[in-house]
Amino acid sequence: MLSKLILINRIVLLAFHHLLFRLRLKVTSLIHRITYSPVSNPRDIVVIGASFAGYHAAYCLAHSLPTGYRVTVIEKNSHFQLTWVLSRFCAVQGHESKAFIPYGPYLAKAPGSAYRWVCDEVTAIVSDQKGNGGRVQLRSGEIIDYEYLVLATGSSATLPSRVGEESKEDGILALREEHQRLREGRNVVVIGGGPAGIELAADVKTKDPEKNVTLIHSHGTVLNSHFGMDMRQRVLNEMETLGVRVILGERPSASDETTELILSTGEKIPCDCLVKCIGQKPNSNLLSSSVSPSGHIQVRPSLQLADPSLGNVYAAGDIIDRDIIKNGRAAIEQAQIVAQNIVRQIQGKQLVTYQAQWWEGATKLTMGLKKNLVYMNDGETDMIFPMKNKREDLDSAMVWRFFGAKPYEDPE
């Protein structure tokens, strides 16, 4: 009990700390708008990718870079894609557009000459081996020189983990097609017992209790080792209550045309709708020389690339080789460290290091359409908070507001 009270106290202090941080950021941003001056040929800090890590790094840089520097964001998608609502929006129709937040408002209060936006895809990076900059080549053929580079390219997967489309229109179509497939299926099998698989299976079963929904996971229990055993068992109990069958320790081979899956015991599981929530891969191919065996980018504690010749290249988000929960909170914290260090490097100051904080791993799992489980672990104790889910579209409006956009208005 005492340890849980201590954790609650830490949560309250954390909320106060974040409030002070936001106030301090507003003050420094105001000072920056007054002191930053446009120049004719600014030196570029290029940010590749604008999900949580890249978009927030660009925000921090646009509000802190000294005169003479500019942040250039290169993002191939037309809109910010809110990944953690995708499982829900696959299972429930009518909210698809809410997963696509218009880019732009988040940077609008920074000096206009402190940033620019390029909707394109980077196809190659050519680095100066002395660490004095480099250039990126775009799909359009354009070449952009950089003084510093931020890799925030994220990871790739299929629905319900990632959209896999560049435009809002194609993304909405993909969500609707997946919803139709799930709606028509009577024997739905979800492979992968991570958050996306758990949430999808629970939502589908809650939406239509008459469906047979089976969740298959290759390990001995759901989720990974970042979650305590109490949470993992609680999830299993909730799935049983919902009527989702969970099969553990199985890795059946299956294709999209599979009509049944055969377990190692010989049991056959009927399947007319298969969803694979596995195989998420970091998008690290642009700098293959810095990739670890797991496919992630190797970084120093400062989040610079581990390669000594690439001291002007940073990475943040899903692509970094760190044994941490990969989520938006962690990506935002890393983005702040990256932005601080680039400014400090420009100013010749000592760099700061990124240390994962306990609250970055706080996770909210939907257990069907009406219930959430919130999990927190500070390294000494963990807590599980059951909560009612009052909004079918989850907290998407909150993220729109965080990025400066009015829910759910899109100028396009």
C-alpha cells in the first residue's frame, strides 16, 4: 500500500512538473519570436519524418534555433497519422477521418522563417564523413543540404498498427476496407498479443458478441516484459470475460486466404478473417551502416548516432536501438533531447543525455468499447487503473489540440 501511495504522489508531482515545463516553453518561445531574425541563406537542420518524434523535434527546434539556422521537415504523408486509435477505427465505423490530423498548426506560432515543410520522401542520405553536414535526396529529385540531421522515420506495419498510405483519402479508404472485412467475418483470428492485437480483438468482440474472436500469441502470456505480470494476467482475465479466446505459445503459419489455422496440437481454428498484428519493422534503411542486428539505429546517450563520423546526425522514436516501450510519450521526450542537443552543439555547449523516465511507459489499453486499463510502473511498484471509456473515438480530440488543430476541422 505504501509503495502505491508513493507512486500516486509521483504522478501528482509529475503533472505539476509538466505544467511548469509548458509554461516555461511558452515564455522561451515568445522570447525566441522576438529575437530570431530571417537571413537569406539559412543553414538547414533537416528532420526526416513527422510523427510524434519528428513533429515535436521540429516544434522544439523552430522555437529555439539561433538566427542563421532553419528546420526543414521532410514528411511523405499528407497528414499526421494517429496510430493508437487505428485498432478502434478498424472495428468501429464513422471516425476514420479523426485519425488524420492536418499538419501545420503545431508550428504556426514559430517565426515563419525558422522552418519550412517539404511533402516528399527521402530516398538517400549522403553524409560528410568528417561530420560537417551532408545532403538528402528526395523522391522528386530535389537535393537538400543539411548541417544537422534528425532521423524520425518510425516503423512500418499493416493495419491495425499502421495505415500504410500517404494520403488522408487513401488512409480513410484503407480503414473502411478493413472495417468491412472485420464486419463480414464470423470467425475472426488475430495473431499477435501486443497492445494493437489485444485492443482489436476486444473491440471486435464487444461490437458483435456473436462473432467468434480468437487471439493467438507466440509467447506464454500476452504483452511483453515491460508490463508486470499482474497487468498481463488482468488482460487475460478481461479477454475471457469478453468472450475472446486466447491461445498462447502458438505460432501458426497463415496467409490472407487461410480458412483455418492448425495448431501444434492438431486443433483446427476456423478463420474467415485473419488480422496479423506482428512484424513491426523500424524504417532504418536510409543509414544501413548504423543499424543494429535488430534493425534499429544505434545511438549514443545523447541520441547522436553511435558512428563517430556522424556526430551531426540524431535519431528519435521507434527507430532507435533502446530496450524501452516505443510510444508517443517516449518519442516526444527523445525529440526534446535531440532539439536541445542540436542547439547546444551549435552553441558549443556540453550535450545532455536521454534517460528513459518511468512515466514514458504509462499505457492505456482499451478492453472493449466501454472499458480501459491504465498501467503505470515506476520501477518499484506497478498500478492498474480500470477506467470507463466514455468516447468511442477515444482521446483523438486531445491529440488534435496538442498539435494545435481544432477537432475535427481540416482545411483540405
